[in-house]
Amino acid sequence: MNDFFLAKSRSILENQENFIKECFYLKDKFSKKFEGQDTTFSYKEYNVFAATAPSPIWWDLFTEIHQVIRQNLPHAHRLWMQSWLNFHEHDEVLDWHNHTWPYHGYVCIEPQDTTTVFEDYEIKNEMGNIYFGSGYKPHKVRNDTQFDGIRMTIGFDVCLSPRRPFEQWSLMPIL
């Protein structure tokens, strides 16, 4: 795999309004369940695709992400994925951080006017983008202009071997 792979989600492009409505619904439910914690930082406690399992559009997105992962890791036998909802206002976007996982990705539902900045490249965030790349790469979100709404993305990490198989509630197998 090169440093990263970028695809477009047909599910997001065709159903963005419904995804946005369902993200607001999820944010409300998660806020109650996790007592006001940010959905980003409670990522170990849930998997966004388990929470949205009954929704056909989320199933389609789940399938697209799996296809991107399998396309880029064709020889990997067993894989697991954790995924979470990033739901941020202008002054809450993520500063420099990394993921201690072999692979990391994100999907842009309502990215606003932002760019994800890595140490050696940048990705202009656009509706429907599915980014998939090597893990452990420090990155941050940069606001390119002021925005009043919410930046909504789905973050995900992929591993070949879970660290603690019965304590990582967020992991789901990739078939």
C-alpha cells in the first residue's frame, strides 16, 4: 500500500442529508449514554456501525469501507475495525494526534471547509471522501475558512491482531 488511498463514497454522495440527520440522532444518543463525553474520545466504547446496524445507508457505507480496506490489504487474512463519529464545531476540530494502529481512515459526511494535514501531505476534505492510509502518522484538521455548522466524519482504525480481544468493545471483524 502507498502512503494513502482516496475513494468516493456513493452512499454519502447519494444520501448526505439522511446521513447528517442520523449523525445528529447518534450524537444525541451517545451524549446520553456517555454522559456528555465527546463521541470522538469515547471511541473505545462503541462502534458506529454497530449503533447504525438497522440502517440501509449505513450498511452500504460499511460495505464501501470494507471494499477500500480489502482492496488495499488484499493479502490480510484477519482484520478488525473500530469506528466512531467525529462531530465538531469550528473551534473543536482535532489538533495534532496519531493513532496507534497499523491503518487509519476517515469518511467525510459534512467536512465543512477543512483539510487534514499530515506531516508530508494534505488531503482537502470533500463530501464522500474515504481516506485510508498507514497508521501512526501524526495529523490534524485545519479549518480553511470559518464555518457555523458541524464538521461530521467517521473515523476508523484497522488492525491485524487486537491487543485485548475482550476489552476493546469497539472492534468488529472485516469479512
